[in-house]
Amino acid sequence: MKRGNQDSPRNVKKPKRFEINFLPNMPSGENGSSMESKRLEIVEEMKKRHPSSTLIAQYMDITFSLRRKALVEKEPSVKETLQRWPALFRESQIIAEFNRITGKNLKQEFFSALDKHTSRFLEVFESKKGTTGKKLSEFLMQMKSANITDVTARRTAVLRGLAVLLGEDTTDFFQTCFDIDIVAPQVSIGILTVVPEDSPMSPQGLPLEVTDTA
């Protein structure tokens, strides 16, 4: 009896414990050709000024297995992934994809973990000296002026402070807005804090410059 599958690609990443749908099976009634056709329809839909969220959500669900197979086995660059799966870079689809893979809500998981460590992060920020400490103290003062017990103010202070603590250039790191659904065609990985424009936590409406980092 032969061990393993000779047709299986080598060096394919193995699923982590939380990845319940790491490499899902193809949907009933679909094949590679039909799903590729739907992928192309998604690409064309995303070129429209107002793409249909309903169509995109439906076809992104159907083509999930096709997408996962390509991403896991071929490990394409961000640029290539953006070209083939532009809808995957919408905020709504980032959240949906996380749910497809793990069965969990991305925002709930992220903020739950963030809140768990917020107090410790704030302690670290307060202990820092020099230029870094000065910048962090500004965020802490803004948080306190907003309301130190306000969960949004605390989260914002931590997210902004982490960038400084890690030595990142925060000049174009944040954008103040009410809603962001579609990421620009060229994507830069970073932390985006969304707060009301009149909030004391607002980083003065700094623009988020997006560049291709692939």
C-alpha cells in the first residue's frame, strides 16, 4: 500500500487548528471550468463604478475552493492575487473569507484579542522615554481627553501606538473616514483606524497612501 498521494503537490502548507476549511471540496454542480467562468465575471464586475455586492458575495462563496487551491498550492504574490481576485480586497470580502476559512468573525476575534492586552500595552506606552515616548504620550493624552474608559478610544490609542513602538512610518498610516469598503487597486499592508472626524482620537484626517508592495 502506497503512502500518500503521488499527485499531491510537495511542500504545501498544512492547515492550522483554526483553519477548518483549509482546502474545501468543489461545490456540488460546479467544476473547474464553471468556477473559472465565475471568477472572470467577478473580475469584470469589479471594474464597474458600482459593482454588485450581491453578485460578488455569491460568486466569491461559490469559487472559494478554486481560490484556496490556488493560494495554498501556488502562493501567488499580492499583485497577482489582486489581479485574479480583486473582490478579495474589499473589506466585506476580507471578513467573509476569514469566516469561510475559520468559521469565525474576524472583527470580533481581532478586537477580543486586542482588548485582552490593551491594559498591558498602555502600561508599556507610558514607560517609554525619548522621542518614542513623547509620541506615545500624545496618543495617551488624546485617549484620556476622549474618555479613558471608552473602548474605541483605548483601541485607537493602542493601534496607533503599536505602529510607533514597532518603528513604522505612521505618516500615511491612518485615514479618518466613516466607511471604507473597497481597498484601492494598489494595496499597502498596514493598520487602519476608523474614527469620526470630530473625535479627539482623529489623526487629523491623514490620507492613506496606497502603494504596491508586492
